Amino acid sequence: MRQAAIRWLTRHESVATSEIILHRRRIYILPTIFGYYYAITLMVMLLAAMNYNNNMAFVVSFLLTGVGGIAMWSTHRNLLNLSISKPAALPVFAGQTAEFHIEITNPTRHARHALELVWQRITTDCISIAEHGSNQATLRVSTDRRGYLKPGRFVLSTRFPLGLFRAWSWLEFDAHIIVYPTPEVSASPPIFATSANYQGETHDPAEGCDDYAGLREYRPGDPPRHIAWKTLARTQLMSTKLFTGESADQVWLDFDAINVNDTEIRLSILCHWILEFQAADKYFGLRLPNQHIPPANGGDHTQRCLRALALFGRQTLEN
């Protein structure tokens, strides 16, 4: 029922692609539990003042009622006209916490205080913003499976200044990150094949590490130690050194070569060895059903392989 009520209240609010500005129709406000106690106390004081015809009691009741009204207005204004940017986040491995960094800008001359980010009823951050300033809040989302991850709807709220009222706004952006499989750290030595095991496949025949064999055009992901820096200084063209020798056979990490029935365990094992090969600065290729990534090395190649593992069999966005 709660989710249905939220959908009805936010039916006119579309998913944002860049930023959200909190105008009056986006901000909701209700008393907190302390606000209700405060209102009950005022009613009792007013009834007592009427019963005993006590002018001082009337003055105190009306004064405290005015304080409550000002507190309600201040709480609402603490969110009004804030600008919230689209969250940005880096990929993570399943089981880790994804951190969506959200820039909140205050375009007015009034400072904002005690702003809270809430995701699934968990308060994840509390910040303040100076006048005409901005600050970054962090929305932390737990992950439990690989693939696309969308944080979904979250809440920006405040109880400033007295805690008698809570003002909030529901926010939802068209933002997502990729969650990689959890590396299987207990994996056995990698099951792989060299390029010689795949007849008819084309590859650079001389990218080993024994004897120098010439230059070729630079490719993204080539290790810096193989770049021909002298040639770059002379010709202003990026080139990569080639080598020949036994190590020229290129390694393929093969999904089908892993003797495990569970697909997720296979992907976790491949993820572990991709990270190991990256740490050793070795060339490797990735072979998945219906997808082959040619051997290379470097950060870009590693990210491409990890992305392929994360999206294997999951090509649609997941909430």
C-alpha cells in the first residue's frame, strides 16, 4: 500500500535524465512524532487557558503556535529550489557497496542544513550547503548480483530546524552502473588455450616478449613499456614494439573449458583470472559463448572483459 501511494503521489514526476529542481509541488511535509506531541501540548495549554481564563496561558499558547508555524515554513524552505544532479558511480563487484555521488546545488542566499539522503528507509548521508554553494552527497546501495544496477527511487529529506516537521522529496534518475561478478579467489590455476589451439583464427603472430620484431600502430590497451617512445618523439606517431618467441602464443581464457556446471561460478573464476592477468601485465583473450574478445592487455581491455562477464545473459537493465 505504501508503494502504491508513492506511485500515485509521484505519477506526474518522470524519471530525470540530468537534474532535478525541487519546486513546491515536489516537496512534501508532515509533522514528526515530536511535532504531534508538540501539537497535543499546545491544545492542552489552550484548553487550560480557556478553562481558567488565564491571559498569560493564552499568550504562551499563541506564541508557541507561532513558533511551530515558523518551524514548518523553515523546514519546507530548507529544500525549496535545490538542484540535484544525476548520480555518478564506478563499477563494483557483486557483494560490494556501490556509491552514487550526487551533487546538490543551492542557488539561493540562504544556507541549507541537515539534508539527509535516504534509500530504502536507510539514512545514508547528512550534509549542509552554504549559500550559493554546492556539496556532494553519497548514496550507498548494496549489490548482490552481477549485471546492470539502478538505484531506483531515493529520498532527500530534512528535519531542520526544530525536528517538529519532516520535509522530503522523492527522486529518481535514469542512472545505472555495471556490477561485475564476484572474483572466485579460491579458483584453481586457469584453464586456457593458446592461439595455436584454435586453427584458422587470425592474430598478431609476434606479440611475445623475447626478440624485437618491428613496430605496429598503437592500440588502446597496449602497455606503456611496449610503446616506442623514441619513434613518438621523432615522428609524433604512437607505435608499439613487437616481439617474437615462444611467448608469442596468446592465451585465451575459455568459458567452455572450465569444468563446472554452474554458470555464475564459471564467470567468477574467469573474473578472478582476468584480474590476475591484469596484475601480471599479460596478454590474454576472453572466449564466451557467442562472444570473443581478442588478446590484449591494459586497463581498457580488462574493463571490456569484465563488462562482458557482467552482462553475460543479462542485456537489460535491472532494478
